Amino acid sequence: MINQIDIDSSHASVIHKMKITCDIRGKIALVTGANRGIGSAIVDAFLHHGATKVYASVRNLDSAIPLTERYGDMVEPVQLNLAEPETITALADRTSDVQVVVNNAAVFKASTPLDSDAIDSLELAMKINVCGLIRMAQAFAPILKSNGGGAFVQLNSIASLKCASNFATHSASKAATYSLTQALRELLGQQGTAVLSVHPGLIATDMSDTAGLSGNAEPSSVVAEGIIAALKSGDFHLFPDTMAKRIGLAYQSFSRSVIETDIAEYKAEKNSEDIAK
């Protein structure tokens, strides 16, 4: 639902900022990487807040058994491997009734720019995290449009804004997904789809353990609950945990002035007629 349009006519330009809200209650959702960590917490929170069904997307269907044991037919496991584009197409065909898509699945392989495996790590991250996002958006944009707009949620990271040298290749891939999420906000907004960019900091997940960042980590539920609240209020960014909130507060002014604002001089001539049709 589009609930707010702000118009700023300063400097002889008109800037439209649209807030599109989405209430998870009564919705059918798809969550990728749903078998553990943040993905599993999102499934829990969505159903707790009234979603009627969640497609739990996983690579190995057996890994979703705990979810089906807990929720029965309110959870339907579906197979997805972001490294195999044909599984994305098959997933979209099978979940054509979905109204909220959460692109949570990602790969983490830590390398510095000087490590011997840096190129391999970056190529893997770009293949899964970046190309995976593009393919998911391409597959589900028309589905969300046909089902009333809904929402597309992308799990980015504070790593998209602040690079850590010991996992720089991962940060680079998340910076790329954040950039693409900004584009999706504009493009999908034209069809009434809310887009949310989620930037967790220290969250207790296997990925945090791998990165050596689990010391002060907060539970995955803070991300899941934050997503529901942010969709309801029509926010574009979510910084869910204590560390992320600190970074988000520092970033807020720049975001409002630059990221979430149309800059007339920066608009390309080519429009997005294809996605708006």
C-alpha cells in the first residue's frame, strides 16, 4: 500500500519519495535460506504475526523438517540453489501465489584483497550473492506485481557500508547487493512493491561464527521482528541490532539526502517501461 508521498521543490526540482507499506498478516511469503539462523527466525516471526503460509526455500529439503514439524502445512519446503539458475525458475513457477519475498540465502567466504584466493572468493560471492539477487528479482518481480505488489526484502549487511579487511571480498559483494537493492526500490516501487534493505550487524548465526564476530552477537529474532516493523512503516533501511543501529544513525542523514532521494541530474534517459507494464 502506498501511504505517503513527500514533495520537495527546493532548488527548482521536484523530488518524490514514496513510502510503500506491507503488513505480513494474511500474506503468503517466501524465505530463502530458511532452515537456520536469520532465515529460520523470519519464518517463525512471519507465522507468529499472521502470515498464512511460508515457502521455506532450502538447498536440502530435509533441512526444513524441523520447520514442518513445528508448523505443519503452514510451511512448505521448496528447493533452491542460487548457484543453479534453473532452480530459481522452478521455484518461481511453484510459488506463483507469493506476496512477500525475502532473499536471505547467501554465501560467506572470507578473504582479504591480498590473499591468494581473493579472486576465487570474490567470484563465488558475486555468483551467489549478487547474481543470485538479480535472478531472484527478475523471477519474482512479475509475480509480486500480479499478486498486488507485496514486498521484496533483501538481506544485505553492515558489511555493505563498512568493509572489514579480513572479509573484504564478502563486503564487496554486499556493497554490490546494496547498490542493486537501491535500484530495485525504484523499479519495483513503480508496481507498488515495497523494497526493504536489511543491514544486520552482530547476529548469532553460523556466518558470524565463521567471521569470528559472535562475541557480542544478538539473536536472529531481532532481525525478523525488525523486518515486520519496517515493512509496516514503509522504511527502506533496517538496522536491527545494537551495532547496526549505531551505524544506521550515522548513515541516516546521508541516506535521506542522497540514497532515498531522486537526484534529477543523475537520472538516466532510459526508463523502466518493461517492468512497469
